[in-house]
Amino acid sequence: MSDTCKAKWEPTQEQIDNQILPAYNEMAKQSVRYINEFQCPPQYVADMLRDIADALTSAHPEAENECSCC
């Protein structure tokens, strides 16, 4: 995804309210379940989430060449 595309995309209020915030809440709840299940410090799950974010941003190099969002 190009910098121009990143700068142009913004979620609608409806997306924020009905999709994004519920997704954040579910991910937070699942993260707490992992902390409890693994009996690990919260930092471990935070590191897992950072690794996932890094993988998502680097896994789609083709998105650099095409901007279907704008």
C-alpha cells in the first residue's frame, strides 16, 4: 500500500462503531484469555500481537503496487 493510499483511507463512523471497535474488544478479550491460558506475563502476548502486526504489514508486498482502497 502506498503512502498516498495509507493517508487517504479512513474508516467511516459506522465502520468504527460496528466493526472496528467490536474487533478491538474481541482481540483484547482473546489476549486476556491467552494470558490466563498460558499463565504468562501480559508482555508475552503484547509481543505476540506486535509480531502479528509486523507480519501483516510485510506479508503483502503486492499491496505496495496497487491501491484498491482509494
